[in-house]
Amino acid sequence: MKYYKLYVILILTSLFNSCGAYFNQPFDQTPARLGEQSKSTQNLLDLPPAQAPVEVAVYNFSDQTGQYKAVENGSTFSTAVTQGSTAILLKALEDSGWFIPIERENLSNLSTERNIIRNTKQEYIKNLNPNEPPLPPLKYAGIILEGGIVSYDTNIITGGVGARYFGLGGSAKYRQDRITVYLRMVSTSNGEILKTVYVSKTILSQALDASLFRFVKFQRLLETEMGITRNEPVQLAVKDAVEKAVHDLIIEGIADGFWSAKGGNSVNTEVVDNYKEEKKIEESTGIYNRLFFQQKFKNSINFSLGTTLLDADFSDKRLGMMAKLGYDYALGEVVSLNFNTAFLNFKSGSSFDESFASADLNAVFRLLRNDKLSPYVYAGGGILLGFEEDKGFLGLDADQTDAKVQYGAGLEYALSPRIGLRLWGEHNITFTDKVDNLVNGKRDDHYLNFGMGLKYYFDFSGKKEENNSVSTPKQ
């Protein structure tokens, strides 16, 4: 019975922590409400006011994927994405304050109604009021917005985690889909495509569950199961992507001089500069949210602090201090040549505490060269020298110089184009059994190094980065 109570407590604790939404399930009907804002709605509303809104026409901004909802046994006749994306785009254009949308999607309905009004006015003018003003003409647009939803990719990432022990278990699963939108701006005067914007949005689905299956006593079985599934609405994802596309189209139009904010060139420059910083980050992010980074500098120096552990003949092994300074030269995008010097303090047993220096030459292989977070491996050879203050040149003991080989691995994260943060570990194998001044057994002494440090990239050419300026809006 004690185990039964323990299992129930564990199940309830897990659900309270990770499934809070489970206890807020909708059991009653709810009234209609205003539609939710997407992640990009506020960014669109926060844009500075336009100097002069532009008339735009949208004939059709449709689903071009031709994809139907997938089910376990195939697919249904229900489309995977909304067919009302034109209405979503018109709402985004209206909310931005930069455009005056003109009805073109149902132009035939508008034309029919205007004909009815015109005929009615003619009868009214003929019979009752000869001074009745005529029906004003339709507005025309200087810009047409075209495009649509061009792809809906399902299951681009799936995964989960779970565990079960003696009938008690739980799991978490997720799936990520992706929707892609293209929006282009066309000039009605000459048909030129002035600008095209490409935006993608991921759609997340999650499932959490916990269960208990246990015999609590003879012929008494306890079985319980709880869970929750949450799917991000596809319509809200389309709204987010469309609003982001409109936001980017406005700012890129400012940068190219098609229109201007009310505050003039100073406001234009501020908005475009912020957008360029955001765009730089987005363009360096891959499809799976991997941060891409291209290292253009061939030379670098690195400095690390850490600890070293000598594995020799003493059974008592203790950590010592380690400091390393090195230089790298890139032979290519993947391979570089590395030279290191290090100061090591070896400690073993109660009496051995001595300083050493090392010099290494390694070949370094960067495995994910285009990622900001990149693992790397290296291997090479070097020498280990005894370090004593009362002997040799600069305290180095020339009588205790031994060859070694080393290999290691690490992670490097690019904090900026010039600075990287490194975390690494390596194994050094010496060709002597006398590092700790004790010869015992057949195995040579070896030691481990672990460190963390910074890497600074530079080039001898001294090239400066180019500055991009914002063009003056076209009149």
C-alpha cells in the first residue's frame, strides 16, 4: 500500500508541474471574442506612421500548396491551410496604416452593385431630381500585391522523451510543421516587380501524458492515464507570417526609397538600421534554428585556463592548475594548424607537486564550420619539459624533456566575428614513465587537461567593414 501511495503522489506531482493546462479544460461554451494577436501583430502596429499612405490592390493571395490535411489512414478533402489568406493580408495592410486597401478580390460583385446604383440614380434624375450628382469613379491602385502561401511542410522535426518503471511512466512528444509565404509588390504603371519578401513560420504541436498500471494487491489492479495535446492553430500561423511579410515589405520599401515615414530621413534610418540587424540574425539562422556563421579570418590566438590531472604511478591523483596560450592558422574552411604552449602544475600523492611546460603542434578539424556553435577535434604531437626555478634557461629543466602525443575535442561558440568562447578537453600520452619521478609498471605516464577560454580572430590585411547607408525616399 505504501508503494501505491507513492506512485499516486508522483503522478499528481508530474501533472501539476508539466500539465497545468490540463486542469483548465473548457467544459462550457464560451462567447465569441476578438481574434488573437500573433507574434508579429505588435511589431506591425509599432511602425512609425506613414508620410502618405499608398493605395494598393490585392486580387488574390491564395493557398498555392494544394495540400490536404493528413490523417492516419491517408488524407481528407479538407485543406491543410486556410483559404482566406487574402482577407488576412487585407487586414494586415489596414492595420499597418501605410496602405489604403482597395477591393479587388470580388470586383464583379462591386461592379454589379455600382451598376444597380447607377441605374437607380438615372431613374431618380429623370423623374425626381435632375441635379442628382453622378456616381463617383472607382479608386485605382498604383501598386498590386501578389503572392501566396507557397508551401506547407509537415513533420520537419519530430521527437520526444519518455520513461516507464514498474508500470509508472510518462512521455512528452512534439512535432513541428512549417509554412512559407511569398509577397511581391508590382507597379501598375509598367508591371515592374518592385520588391519580393519571403517569410516562413513554424507550427508546433505538443503532447504530454502520464500513466500508472499497477497491481496494488491480490486481484486489485490500479490503472490511470492523463494527458494533454496542444496544436498551434494554422490560421494564426498564417496571420503571423502575413503580418511579418507586410512589416518587412514596408521597411524594405523605405530602404529602397519607395515611401517614407512621417518623421523624415532620421526616422527612416533608425527603422531600417534596426531591421538590418534583425535581418542579419535571421539570415544566419537555418531551418532547424541553427545559427550559421562564416569565419572570414585566417589567424587567431587563444588563451585558456583550466585544470590538469596526472595519471602516473601514485594512486592518489589530484587536480592541478593549467594555463594555455596558442596560435591558429586556417588552412581551409575545415582544417587549421594549431601551435600551443602550456604551463602545467602536476600533483600526485602527498609529496609530488611540480611544474611543467609543454609545446604542441596540432591539426584541428572544425566539424560544423557554418554553425555559431561548432564542435571540433584535434590531434598532434609535442614535448613536455620539466619546470624548475633553479635549473636551466627560464626555469626549464633540459634533462627532463620528453616527447608526447595528444588528442582532444571541444566546443566553440562565436560571440562575435572576432571572438569565440571555447570549452575543451584533451588526453596527453607521454613516452616516459618518469614524469612523477617514479618508475613502476609497464605503462607510461599520461595526463588529462580541461579548460575554458577565449579565441580572438584577426587578419593581417586590416580590411574594414563596409557601411550601408539608407537611400533618400523617391518623390
